[in-house]
Amino acid sequence: MLLTIPLCTIELAADTVKQAMEKVRSCDVDDWAQKVLGPSMLSKKRAISLTNLRAT
């Protein structure tokens, strides 16, 4: 969400969006997000829950 704030300040053309979506693979975005942002709060909670379930 935070990364979308700058998009509100510029005019986006359909061609620009199309070109960006064709050039960037979703797995590259996932890798980048994992490296830069780290695990989400939900994924951390899931990992804790799974650990607790396995321990019982």
C-alpha cells in the first residue's frame, strides 16, 4: 500500500502500465518484496500457529 502513494501524484498512461506489466515478472516482484519488506505479519502469525500445532 505504501508503495502506491507516489502513483497518486503522476498521470499514468495505459501504455506505460501495459509496458511495465509485460516487463516485470510476478516472481521477481515476490522476490523483491521478500528481500526488501520481509515476511508479512500474517505469515509470521501463521508460522507461529503451525509451530504451536506441531508441538502439541
